[in-house]
Amino acid sequence: MTIASFFIRASKAINNHPFCSGLLLLCTVSGGGVVALSESQSEAQRPNIEDHQPRKKKVVVLGTGWAATSFLKGLDASLYDVQVVSPRNYFAFTPLLPSVTCGTVEARSVVEPIRNIIKKSKGEIKFWEAECVKINAADKKVFCRSNIENLVGSGDFSLDYDFLVVSVGAQVNTFNTPGVKENCHFLKNVEDAQKIRLCVIDCLEKAVLPSQSEEEQRSNLHFVIVGGGPTGVEFAAELHDYIQEDLINLYPTVKDKVKITLIQSGDHILNMFDERISSFAEQKFRRDGIEVQTGCRVLSVNDKEITMKAKSTGAVSSVPHGLIIWSTGISTLPVIRDFMEEIGQVKRHVLATDEWLRVQGCKDVFAIGDCSSINQRKIMDDILDIFKAADKNNSGTLTVEEFAEVMDDIILRYPQVEYYLQKNHILDLRVLWNDPEGNERKEIDIEGFKRALSFADSQVKTLPATAQTIQKDLDDFQDPDIICFVPSGINILGNLLHWAGSKQQQNFLEIGFPLVTALNGFGILYMQANK
């Protein structure tokens, strides 16, 4: 037996013996000394390292739209067990969908596979292509169903969560108009845009058949857009350019029979924008030959005609169509409606969240995107805490200098203040300091402080927590000296944390969300939940 084989066999015997914890072997070989120490423990005694690892919090994200994707990019997935559920395995750049309908931009150019996005994260993020059909907030569980059919195996499953991020978006609002779902096209995703593109070509191909009468040709080439918002107006413009620049060269026999009509229930298209923009768009459409019918409400739609009513005269008319695009806003998805009933938000159109994007009345559930709206906290609710933070010497009064030191933090926490200052063209903060008669003051007490800021709360608006309001992510927030005015009794880490700080601070963190602006982009809201 060689020396090497002896040590190997001895080591195996020691390791297999349940009572041997250590053995010291001393021998001499050719005048040299060899000392061998064998440390052994039985399998039952060996500590399991995994047992001492803290369990990662489970974060479930519903959706792969703008809000969800922005959140995932800002989340350190190495700290959590993150799972994403969505019926679409891609992120779409939705502003370019009207261009996809006409081939100006190819569909592959406006989508990015969600798996490509999440694989760039710091930790592992799992993705499941399925649709959430129910949220059980009481048991912290979501129930999902795959939309993939004709394959073996069940597509139903459920996921437990510690934190739930609801960002499922919304659906097209049909206002329960008869025939809309059966006979109209929507423009919410890439599949919708591709269907519209094929249908436009089908209308032209059908119109050039020798069996078509002139009346049938005009009916098939009448393209109707219902809704004068950004999507409807953009599609009408894209379709006009597509027909005039490309299709009339391919179908010259019917170029004079193509008609585009835009129907708007309001008095003007793009009425959510400045009046000058609305007026310019209407004039441009008039020059291009696009008919704009304002003040009309659609009553019903069938496969051949669309029936509408003029608000001014009450006259009802029906016009034939070849293609109808329905773009009249959004409504709540059924899963969100059921969830709102469960948590007591029954008389609402979207989920109500606080300024930290937490769903009101539901613990550990956050909502972002078109399925929610932000209820901004009013400054008067925290006026005493703000005054105490500014009054550093506890004198009971504030000087102009003390007020100026906290004003930036007030604007950050309460964006309605900045909106009020800009709306009233206030550049010098000392204007707020004046007494009711307009006289300057060197110091003010709590009552004067209330008067100085009370007008700002009148500017509070409820905005959807959509991606258009997401401006920065957590990495931009590096200032450790920002004062966080948190009302007493609410335990939120908020702005006080330094994101490049120590491990002790990081241990307090539970889940981080992107920064969200409110009040038309003025100011920043910040959301952070803690243990």
C-alpha cells in the first residue's frame, strides 16, 4: 500500500464515521516528518449555509409597458425574487404605432423583447407570458392564465408575492356603443397596427376589382377615425400621407375615390392641448382634404355603416365605411375593476394611489401607469412639520433666510408649490412673505406661514402615474441632505436616505420605485417602502 492510498482510505473512513470529529496522525517517512490533521463532521452535524441565507422578498410585476419597464430598469433585482407577468413578451414604443399601420416604421423597429431587457438587470428576473385574471390582496396571491392555446398542459397558475406592482395598463373605452368591438379596429398594441395595415390594403384591393360599382368603391375606400385625440389625429395624418405618397401610384384608378373622415364628439380635435395646436391641426386637415366632423356622437356601428348624431341639431345620419379606427380613450380592465371592488374603491375609474404610488387601502401593493392615478398630498396637511423643520432655533418664528433654506425641499415634496409659483410668475420668494396688505415682513409665525403657502394646494391635480411622468430613476437621487417632511405616524424612508450610502441604510430598504413627476412635469414625487 502506498502512502498516498493510505491517506485516501483513512480519510474516507474518518469522514464516514459519525463520531469522529478530528484525528491527528503523526508518522515519519524516510527520516522526514508528516503531520496530518483530519477534521470531519457527520452530514447531520454539518451546517447548511443556505439555511442561514435570508429569504428574498418576492416582487411580482404585472405588465411590460412603459411604467413596468421603467420600474424594472431601476430595480436592483439581486436583492429580490422578481417575477414579471404579461400577455405580451415585448415592450412597444407606442407613440410610433400609427406609423406602423402605414409602413413608415416596421413593427420590429418599435418593439424590444422583454427578456432582452430583464437579462441586463443586476439579478435574475423571471418572466411568464400570461395574463393576470385575479388579484387576491388578502392572501397576497395573483392568479394568471396563459393566452397560448392548442398546446398540451395547463396554462393556469398562481404566484405569491410580498410586494405587488400593478402596471397592466387599460383597455379601449367603447362607451358600450353597439357594434364597436365587432366592427372596429383599435390601436393599442403592435398586433392592432399590423391588422390595420393589412385591412387598408384589403380595402384598396377590393375596390379595384372589376365587379365593384362606383358606390361600392367609395364605400370600401372610406376610412373613418373615431376620436380626435393624439392617436386618432396621428393615424389620420399617417394614413393620408401613406395613400397620397405610395398607394395612389399602385392603385391609380381609385385615387379620387379615397376619403378620410375624423369624428370627434367635442368641439375641436386635440382639445387637451393649446388652442393654437388644435386650430392648426384642423386647418391642416382641411387643406389636405381630411373631413373633420366635430360635435358628433357615434350611436352604433355595423359591418357596412356607422350611425352618428350631431349634438347641435340632433340629426341622425349613417355613412358607409370600409375601415373604422376607434380611438376614444381608455377604460379600466376587468381584473382591475374586480380588484377595486375587493379593496373598497368601487366608485372610481382607476386605482387610487398616494404620492408614494401605494394603492390606498391595500398594503404592499403599488400601482403605476394607466391603471392608476396619484392623489398628491396637500401641503396644509404637513404644515406644522414643515414649520418645525424650518425653525431650527425653535424661536416660534421664521426668517426669510430660514424659509429660503427649506423652499427647495418643499418644492420637491409638494410639486403644486412650484406650479403655483410659475403660474403666477413669482420669481422672488419674499413675495409670499408679505402681509395681506402687501407690506414686507422680516419674520412670520405659523399663521403667516400657512397663509404664504395655502394657495398652492388649489393647484393640486390628480394625474395618472403613467410613464410620461417618470423622469428619472433612483440613481439620480444622491443628495443626503434633502429634508423629508413626513407626517408623524407614517414610517416612510423617503428622501432622507442617501442612495450611495452605507449597508445599514440599504438594509432598511425594501423596494425602490422610479421618481415620478406630477403637476404637468413640475416637481418630483418619490416612492420608497421600508421594512
